[in-house]
Amino acid sequence: MVEIAVMGHGVVGSGVVEVIVGNRENITNHAKEDINVKYILDLRDFPDTLYANKFIKDFNIILNDPDVRIVVETMGGIHPAYEYVKACLQAGKSVVTSNKELVAAKGAELLAIAKEKNVNFLFEASVGGGIPILRPISQCLAANEVYDIAGILNGTTNYILTKMIHEHTPFDKALETAQKKGFAERNPEADIEGHDACRKICILASLSFGEHIYPENVHTEGISKITSEDVDYAASGDYSIKLIGRARRHNDSKVEAWVAPALVPSTCQLSTVDGVFNGIIVWGNVIGEVMFYGKGAGKLPTASAVVADVIDCVKHLKSRKYLFWRDGSTSDIKDYSESKTAMYVRVCGKNAKDAVKNVYGEVKPLHRENQPDDELAFVTDIFTIKDHEHKMEELKTQGARVLGSLRVF
């Protein structure tokens, strides 16, 4: 029997215990060992659960128990999760986590400790919830050099944008509905401002490219400035607006990484990913393009991925799985201003048409119902972000007011 401990009994943590208890026979068959939850660490009491006797409030009980070989961390946040996970790894215990914030901020350091102590630090559930993505990249695509990853990595923002696209719901109302349905937190900032997607693309990029990509080095925008007008203009050009996270390795080995809302053409599979679903495209130099799709969050889908990692740890108690990346620095990251893209731009003003022609030349015009006479929306040719910024400043000097701009994927 393998004894494990679960730290945190929130949505995911309770799901992990539920899956292990409810699917015990199937899990034992896969792990070739019986897995028992010995402790559940939480500051709260849960007297009505079937396993109320397993709850503890002192982390040191887990740390100092040699029978606990694997620890599951589902507390979330960086502190005290970081201190607890680090201590467990240093004590020779393997750790499984669903904590994207922790992995994105401290992954290189924790992987190095796991390597030194010959234990495992696994985090499949930190990116796609129940969608298998890290294991396929590290194992199934191991013969490939992965050079590009892009995707819809946050179900909350995708739900909001889907409501705006298909039901013409304004942003504020769509967010309110998402909160009522439990898809968005009371404080939705991490989702709607792109921070959650940023952490996930950092983990994907770090694994794929071999060096830690830190969130603070990734250009990040959210969806709170997207308007119904933007959605309608995009639709006229056969685009859908999606919050995209992308990381691409260039020939100079520098990584271009960003999170931003973008116009996605209907010819791209990501344009049809709706609701709370996520979609991730990976490009490899041998296999070409592959896509992963599914619900990126939820109690049981995420718990399923966590328990799969626990099973993997049980199978590798005497050996370490090769999951590793080195520490990284800002020198690994390409300057965002050098990123090349076409842009969607919306302007207004009595001289707007002349200004656009003078600054951008030929553009692809977009339209919407009840479009004001002095308003113009269009898609440009491909320029660097720096060039686009200069051109939009020039539009202003020629009497056009820029109402909004978005990347084109």
C-alpha cells in the first residue's frame, strides 16, 4: 500500500479524495498498488464527510511521516504552497499539484530539487484541467522539436466571449452570468485580465522549450476592453474574438510569448472552441500540427488529471520521470514590440478614412449594423507591434481617434 496526503480540501482537493475513494479498484489496477489517503490538510473541519478522521491542521505531521511517499497540493496560490511543496521534495516525497501559479513562478527551482532528491514533481492538471497536454508533449511528442504553442487556455473568458459572440451580450452582463453559473470567481481579475492564461502558457512554453518562462516577462492583456462593436466588426470579416496565449521559438532561439485577445479566422480550429472549453494547438517539426480540446477546469476533470499523476508517481517510486526545464531569464524572451502581426483597428472622426489611407494604405474594411458614418474598422497588413504603435499615433495626429485595436491570429 502507498500512503499519500492531500493538502487542501477545496474544489479540486475534495475531488481528488472522491476519485481515489470512488474508483479505488480501477486505480489499484492501473497503479499496481493500493493507494490510501492517510491525511488531508485543511484549516477547516469537515465532520460530515466519510473520511472526517483523516483531517489534520499541522503540516509537520505530513512532513515527518516516513510512510507518506506522495503529497498532493491543491491549496492554490504561492504561499504557503511553495514552502510546503519545497519541504516535501527535500524530504524525499514526490509531489503532485494542480497549482498553475506555483508551477509558473517556481517550477524550475522545484524541478531541480526533485531531480536532486530523485523524486517526482508532476503537474498535469495545472494547465488544461482534465485535458491531457503536458504528458503528450513530454512523452508522445518526444521525437519532435516543439516550436510553437497557441491556445484558448481559460474557460471563463471563453465563456464570456462566446456569450458576446452568439447572444450579443455586453461584456458586463456576460461576466455577471458567468459568475452566477460558477464559471467566474467573485473577483474575476485573474481570468479576465489574462493572468491565468499567462501562467498556463508559461508552463507549456517552459516544458516545450526547456527554459523557465516567467509570467512577469510575458506581455499580457485581458478581455475587459472588448466591446460588442468589436465582436460585430470581427464577425463581418469571418473572425471570432478569442483570448489567446501563444509561445513560439524563433530561429535565434528566443521565445516570443504573449497573452492577448485576438481575431481568429474561421479557418482556424480555435475559432470554433466555445463555452467553457479550451483548445490548444501544438506544432512540432515532425508531426506538424496537433490539437487538444476539452473542458479546462471543473472539480472532477481536474481531479482526474491529478490522480493520473499520483498513479504515475506510484509507478515511479524508485525512479524519476524525466520532466525538467532549466531556469530562464529575460534574455530568453523576444521583445514584444518586435512581434509581427496584422491588426484589427477601430477609429472614428470626420477625417478617419483619409487618415487610415494615408497611414496604412490598403486595408481590409469591416462592417457592422448601424455603423456610424464617421466610424471605420479594418484589418491591416502585417507589421511589428512597434510599427503599429507608431502608425496609430500617426492616425491621431491626422484627426482620427483610435477606439480599439486587437491582434489578428
